[in-house]
Amino acid sequence: MSDIDPQIQELAGRMFDAARAGDAATLAAYVDAGLPVDLTNGKGDSLLMLAAYHGHADTVAALTARGADVNRLNDRGQSPLAGALFKGEEAVVRVLVAAGADLDAGHPTPRDTARMFGSEHLLDVPAADEAPES
């Protein structure tokens, strides 16, 4: 039985849902109001991990701008960058690389993930702040 207040659990659940849905504005407002930017769920997935895995570059940018740990591993040793590479999310990869994500963090590493899933080309994308103007 959990000792965590049910209202806190409900709020945390909404924040994880917001990360999955890419609701950058809601997450930014709650983090700015004191929600821990590196809040994790029962599997160790951070808000950043969920946003990255689900392909929400703007949400990833909002969280990294507020200090989210781009190299925080979940309970399975996976990094947000590896998740983005697994899903082929180029825009997310750009944001994470610009924020200092480590290509060798976790297991499998982002480099290994890119090799396994044929997304090695994403390792060569310029960081978001280096992308050419369109």
C-alpha cells in the first residue's frame, strides 16, 4: 500500500500523461511552479524520457530549458536519446544533442540503439541550434 497522498499520485499521473501527449505548456507551468523537472514514474521514466520517446521536440526543449537531466536513465538503463533514436525522432535527437545528451550513456547506448534500429544517420544530424534555416 502506498504512503503517497492520492492527490499527489493523481497530479503525477497527469504530468506523465502531459509528457506523453507533448503538452509543453502544462509541463512548463507546473515545473515553473515547483514540480520536480526530473520527476520519474514507477519504471524510472522521467518526464523528459516520455516526451522524447513519444516524439515531442518542443516538450523536450521546454524541459531541458528548465534543467531536465538529458542523461537520466530509467530503471532499465535506457536514456532519453536512445528512446528517441529507437523511434527515429530526428527533431527530438537534435534537441537532446544540443542539450548535451551523451551518445554513450546507458545500455544499450544511443550509438548501439542507432545501429540496432538503422537510425545511424540520426547521429550525424546537427544539434537543434545548428540546424540550417528553412
